[in-house]
Amino acid sequence: MDDQFGTHRVGSCFDNAQAESFNATLKVERVNRTTYPTREYARKDVTRYIEFRYNTKRLHSALGYRTPQEARTDYQNQRQAA
């Protein structure tokens, strides 16, 4: 992260917490349980998992125990109402 003088500062250890949590969940729930014959098959399978399982069914404490899709819909509805 650059400050106003263009120098790099050390970030908070919590900056990547959500991304790290997502990656851990992805590995535990999908990748480590599957043998992929090709990279393309793995890419498609992970994409399907994210779109159809992670975003639509899995509840997240950081989102008030809603799915990412529910949180996004609520956010868009609030923006349209404003």
C-alpha cells in the first residue's frame, strides 16, 4: 500500500484475512477432495464450485450469516434506492 509520499508501508496482517479464509475453505471443501485430470478441468470445476456452491449456499459470518449472493443483492438494492 502506498502512502501519500509514494513509499510502501507494511500492511495489517488482517488485510488478507478474508482471501486467506476463502482459499482455505476452497482447498478443504473442494480441491483437496478431487483429483483433476487436467488444469482446464480443475479451473472449470473450481469455477462451478464458487458460482453454484460458495456464492449461493454457504453462509458467511463476515456478511451477517448471509450468502455472498444475498449480500450483493442487498447492496445493489440499497444503491438503487438511494
